[in-house]
Amino acid sequence: MTADYEIDLARSEDIPGILAVQEPNLPDNGGSLSVRQPAEWFKHAILEKSVIVGRRNGDVVAYVLGTSLAAKAHIPIIQAMLRAFPAPPNCYLYGPVCVVEHERGHGLPGAMFKFLQAHMGGRSAMTFVRADNEPLLRVHRKMGMRELGSFLNNDERYIALSYTPQ
């Protein structure tokens, strides 16, 4: 089904679409994202070639981030994960991955991750998922990620996952 999508590095003109995909995934709107990223943050991340988008008919319908751990080391949830599970050398932070609701179930996270892995030179990756988000945990397992274990942040339980290329 991913043949209907264009998977590519994000461009600055994608920012409004990325923000529109992010919005319903924020906790205030019933989603499970842990951090809201403003347009200016995405602008910088796009310059760093850290954002992959999925487009359908030219519209952004999904995105995923692949950033250095240092770029997000100041975020409390990242600090909590790294205290519990130290990162392997040369590892990057995968995620979040966001897909608009009506495009879920079509393999976009896996396709974007495959693109991201090629873009990142096959490096190891780490991420986390809220422990009660079983659909997203299944997606990550299917992509070849393995669970490292759980950790707490603000009384919420998360599962840390890692990907090591074969």
C-alpha cells in the first residue's frame, strides 16, 4: 500500500502539513506525543535533514524524526530513558512518528523508517512508546525494534526500544 505515498526528506514548505499532523497527536487532543515541537524547531530540523515525511497527493500525511541524542538531551523524557537505558555509540533518536488517522494501517511508519535508516547510514536507533499504546508497540516490533524495558516519566510508564542493524 505504500506505493500510494511519496517518502522523502521534509522541505520547509512541508512545515504547515507537519504541524497539522502533529496537532491531533498531542495529549491535549487525545494523542500520545510527549512534546509539542513548534514550527521554528521543525525549520531547524529540516535544515539538519532530520525529518522524513510521507506525502499522499502532495499533502503531508505522516512524519518521523531522526535526531541526534544531543539535540534532545535537554528533554526530561529523553533524560529518563537514557538514565534507564544508556545509548549505544553513534545512536540516533528515532521518533516520534505521526500518521494522520485516516492513513493508518497502510505501512507508513515502516516505509518511513526504512527510508530513515538508509538516510542515517544504518546506524543504531533508540525510541520510546507509551506502555499503553499497544498498536504502536506492535508497529515498532514489526520494524525490527526490540524492547529494552520500561521506565517512568511524570508517573507515566514508557517502553524503551532499540534498533540495531543486522
